[in-house]
Amino acid sequence: MGIQDESSTDQIALSWRKLLGIAFGSINSGLPKDIVQQIVEAEKIPLQQMEVRKEKIEDKKALVGQLMTLVENLRGEVLKNKGQRSLRELAVNTGEQKDITVTADKNLAEPGKYQLEVVQLAQKSSAISNGVEDKDKTYVGVGYLRAVLPNGEEKEIYIDEANATLSGIAKLINQDTELGIRANVVNDGKDGDEPWRLIMSLSETGDENKAEFPYLYLVDGEVDLVIEQERKAKDAIVKLDGFEIEVPSNRVTDLIPGVTIDLKKAKPGEEINIEITEDIQKVGGKVSGLIENINNILKFIKEQNTLSEKSDTTRTLGGDLTLTQIESRIRSAIFTPIMTDKGPMRIGDLGVTFQRSGLLAFDQSKFESALSKDYKAVSQALTGTYSKEKGKTNGFVDLLDETAKTLLTHPNGILTTRKGGLQTQINQIDRQIANRQRTIGQKEEILKAKFARLEETMSKIRGQGAGLAGLSQGMNPIQQLG
């Protein structure tokens, strides 16, 4: 086998260049220094395609997430209005008077009309002392005060030198939580020489909360401190529909079931009309909120299904069967007849209609008119009915709830399954990418080793060729042929 000269080495390098189709630089092998990196980058092209496919699936998954949020919002409104008691709202009318405040619990109160007269307000036991010159400096002496509480128990508080002022006594009283008395030091505003007084009062009103206010036993004071005036506790007196009733507090909670009345002023002889009715407008507003949430879902579906030549359905949900299923279920809830005491009724009969745009329109005035004419039947259309014989029948709100459950229930809900399927595809691509990256990494190490050996071999060949060329200089042709 003949020894290769320099031109043969160049031919080998040229053959590598032709084989790889790359323009090379001038190193021993004739290959570029970044040949391995170029091959690795070529191997990574499928990775880039995988990443693009993954991004498209992630875009779809994000859209499914948006749709799930819209359905969750709808279900939140449904749960707030599921059942006749939760759907209903009550309105209270007392005219223009401001002597009472009336609130009605929609779960306990019933519509009705009442007449109320406030004969007397309830008051609590209280007492006021004589005046002293200074609330913080006037020394009233040491000793104790004693009070007899409504339960008949006697309580005493010791007053030492450090607290022998009006401010000190008030502090001691307020610190004793078992005493049940609250003390305040006030300026009577009379601009006299002794304007500061001690006021003591029980926290509760009514005849059952009468207290005998403190006897003061104080000695060696600059002035004598005594109870100057006392007011006894008493019940409030009201007349309901002409009948007199005593109540222990100015906040009356058991006069009319489910109704709280705050008495603010006594006006004997003057009757106040109280009317409790179903609040038609608020119920209409609740239904309007439900329709708005349904429209948010339908609007999303419409936007996704609005396709053009430029639409990239690989990144959207356009034409997705999931959207068709959701829209079909919503339409079914709208058109399903619901049995009421007045016969079958659809929500479409109450002002809810589909527009040409595919969205719902809600005629709130038509709904409120139907509600005012027959509140019971309309509320049954919304929330269903219940009987011991047949149990619960679904209303429109129940149908919406079932639709939301079908879409969101884990793990078999339509949207839950769709989102999970997309996530599975993403996970598969992630695994493919990881495997591909691992393979490329291994191949890169192998190529680096191979090209390192090639460089070493080509370097030796070049060295041998140069040595032989040097030996041949000065020899005649016959010697070379040797």
C-alpha cells in the first residue's frame, strides 16, 4: 500500500466536505471547528416543531380554562339563587317617617301589613353624681361603692388613694366586667365651679334589668360625692294593630316573625304603617344576572366559532365539539317546560328569548309584570316545586345547576375531561422532548469523540506526508523509485 502525499490528504478532506455538504475552514481535518454544533442544531429541528405543537395545545387549554371560569361564575350565581327562599327578596315600606327602622329576614318573614304605635321607649338603669371641680385632681376620698345587680347579687369596688377621683372611680368600674355597669365622666356644660359628674348605667334596658345604684362610702375627701339623681329601667311599650305589648328593648325582634324593628322615638297616639312585600325588582335583577352569565358563555362560544381564512384553528376551539355540547345544554335549559301549580311554563314565557346573534335577551319589565301577577307560579318556574308525594321537581335555576355540574364535575365533566385531555397531550410532548434531548446529548458526545479522533488521525497523516516530502528532496528519480 502506497504512502499518501499532501495532495491525497487534501482529497480526503474534500471528500468529507462533499459528504457533509458544508463549507469548512482550515483545520487538520478540513472540517469547521463547530461541525458538531451544526449537526446537533440540525438534530434539534424536530424539537422546535414539538415546541410549536405544544404551544398550540397550551393555547387551547388556556381557552378551556377561560370557559371553565365563565361556567363557574354562572354556577356561583345559580347557587346564590337556588331555592325559593334564596331567590326571593323582601321590601319594607314604612312611608316617610324616620321614628323606626324595619328590616325583614327573607328566610323567616312573610309579606303582610301591620300598624305600630310607639307609646314608650325602653330605658336602662342609670345614675348621676353631684359635680366636682376637676375630674382628675379633686380628691373624693377612699372607701368603696356597692351596687345591687338585677339578679339580686351585691357587688363592691374598693377605691384606694390612687383612684380617689372621678376619672379613677370610672376606671375601676369599667375594669370590673362582672359588675355590668358602664361609667363615664362628663362635663354638664353649665359653666359652674363644679361641672364634672360621674354617670353610671347598666348596658341592658327593660324592667328585668333594674339595678339599685351604688351606695358610695368615701371618707376624708375634699368634697362629698353622692348619687344626685337616678333613673329606673323600664320596658318599651308598643301597640301592634291596636294591642299594647311591652318589650324589654328598643330593638324588637319577636313582635313580627322574621322582622326586626328599631324604635327611635316614642309618639303616643301616632300609628306607623308597616308593609312587607315581595321585592319584584330585586328578583328581576337576580334573573338578569343569571342571563348575563349565560350570555358570557354564549359570547365566548360565538367568538371561538367565528372562523375566517386567517383563523388558526390549531390554536383556538373553533369547531370544537365541546362548544356544541355546551350550547346545546344551555338551549335545552331555556326551552324545557317546567311544571308549576298553574301548568307548564318555560323561562321563554317570562321575557327570556334567543336573538339572531345567538345571545339571550331579557325583558326585565315583562318578567317583573309576570312576577307581580303570580309570584308563586313564576318562582316555581325558576326554582321548581316540592311535594311529599313527588319530591323535588327542577326549575330553570336547577337546570342551569345541572348543566354546570355536567361541565365541571371532576373527573368526568365535559370541560374537566377536555382540559385533562389537552394536559395529557402536553405531558406526552414534554416526554418526547425530554427523550429527544437526551438522545441528542448522547449523540453530541459520540460525535465529539469521533471528530476528535479524526482530527488526531488527520494530523498524523499530515505529519507523515510532510516528513516523506522532506526525505524526497535531493533524490534523483531513480532513487525515489528505489
